[in-house]
Amino acid sequence: MIKFLDLHKINARDNTKIMEAIKRVVDSGWYLRGEEVLNFEDEFARYCGVKRCIGVANGLDALRLIFKAYLVLGKLEEGDEVIVPANTFIASILGITENKLKPILVEPDLFTYNLDDSLIEKSIGPKTKAILIVHLYGQNAMTAKLKDIAKKYDLLIVEDSAQAHGSKYENKKAGNLGDASGFSFYPGKNLGALGDAGAVTTNDMILAETIRSLANYGSKEKYRFDFQGINSRMDEIQAAILRVKLKRIDKDIERRRNIARIYLNDMKNEHLVLPQCLQHDGHVWHLFVIRSRNRGAFQEYLKNEGIESMIHYPVPPHHQKAFPTLNKLNFPITEKIHQEVLSLPMSPVLHNTEIIRIVEAVNKWN
């Protein structure tokens, strides 16, 4: 069976360095808010081209803390509206709703799967204060029109960069395109820890210090609390592991791009819709997502051919029980996407013979 994502193989490449990093932390006797986290924050900030990076517990917390900080700083108020793509993962919505802000869902483009910037302006109202762009599947979602709209209406731009480490727009990387960005380092991400971890990146020093405090119970000074914060910290072991893996991320991205290029060039099947890549360095191919009107049968066919696949995601946010106020909304493009998408194997450790097998199997499907 060709695995959808072989994390064992991915991590085995750096096994010796990872074990050395873990031992270094264990031997140090310092496991939270130490040198490993500080060094990773500095290294990842430089990688993204930003002034500050704040390590947190996970990607959801990164988004939660960004919006919470804007509330504390008075740039947002409870009840304000945040525009967000309707086809995103639930974490994007939760980052908004957990701060008592209102998500305004907007349809994506059917072929890039990112926010359709031609639909944004008609969704802006007097309480709209921010746009949360999601670089879905690894393709950068920033556009010139989106930037112009944000400037025209004085809207914050927050990036959900959970799937897009290293993707670029106009030679600037995700995490350095808006006012702030949330990253996830979930193990399956292009830059993945061996557990949960996340980060916020920003060039706003006041925002960064506020998020740092909020993530530490609301405290800047021990036992003194300026805000009602939360406990969300990247631990030293995950930071040490991420420092090892950050060194090879660009090579991994290029390998993913080469695999995607083969898929796009060699897959010829009129029954399937392949993804659209707008620009080479704008996509890091966290996922290679095709569409099929007969997804269930196609996925079963791939399984019988010895190829594992995944669905990202089967149910859109507005159909989730968690959001009853959204359940009556109608987003036909989003619903079509969620009914048809299927993710094919994509990772830097895919062997060339496996890639050929996948292409051949896809081309035989009818």
C-alpha cells in the first residue's frame, strides 16, 4: 500500500539529529520557555521574514490569540465581523467564534479553493473589521485585489498559514503578508513537530508582546496578570525538533513541487479535475487535491490499487452541528468542493516508482 503520508519515513531521515535534540533538552533540565523555544522563534521569524514569532501550543491557539489580542488592544470589539472562506477547516472558524466575533463566510474559487476576492466586497458591512485568509492546501491566498479591499475599508488581514509554510506572494512568504499569521506544526504539516505546536508571526511589536502575555495566563511578570489569558506554550522538545526540521523545509517543498509537476503533466483523465497552481513559488503542495463527481467509487478503486487517499474535508463548517446559526446558509461552490475533493499521496519521501504507480492508476480510472 502506498501510504497517503508516511510520517515514519519523513522523520527517519533526521532520526539521529532529532534524538540528539531531545537529549539536549532532557539533559538541560529546562522544559518550558527556554533556549530552544527562543531560538526556534528567532529562526522561524527569519525564515518568514518577520520581526517576531511567538511559539504557542497549536495552530488553533495561534488564531485564537491573534483575535484575542486585537480585542485587548481595542482594534476589535465583541460582535465584530470577520470575513473567512466558507470551505476552510473548522479551526479557522473557531479562532473567530471563541472570541465572540462573527464569521462571515464567503465562497472560494472553484479551482484554487482559496477565497474568491471578487465576492469579498459585497460581504462587507459596518461591523466588518477583518479578513481571515486561509492558504488552503498550501497555495497562497493573497491577491492584489484583496489587499486593495482591506486598505479601502481599513480591515485587518490575518493569515491562516497552517498549511502553507514557505509559500510566497510577490516574493514574501506566508506569515509576512498581513497583520498577523497563525501557523500549525501538527505532525502532518510540511513543517511538523512530533506532537502539537503552533506559532504566531507578525511585524507588530505591540501585538506580539500582547500575544506573548495572553499565552502565559495574561502575565508579563510572574504572578502579576494584566489580562485574562490562557495557557498556550510551545514546549522545549517540540521547539528543538522543529529547529532540526526547519533546516530541510525548502528542499522538501521543492520535492513536493516536483511531484505536483509530474502529477499535473502526466495525469490525463477527463473524469477528474486537477488543482490549479497560480504561480510556482505560491504553492507548497501540502496537499494535492483532485475532484471527482464519483469520489466514493474512485477512492475505493485507489484502495484496491494499493493507494491510500484522504478527504480534506468531507463536511463544510456551515453544515457542522457545532455552528447551528450557520446551518441554514447556502454555499453551493463550497458544498460542491466538499462533496468531490480527494487528496492523493503527497510527501517528500514518495519514491519515483510510487509516483508512477499513482499516475498510472489515476489515468486508468473511468
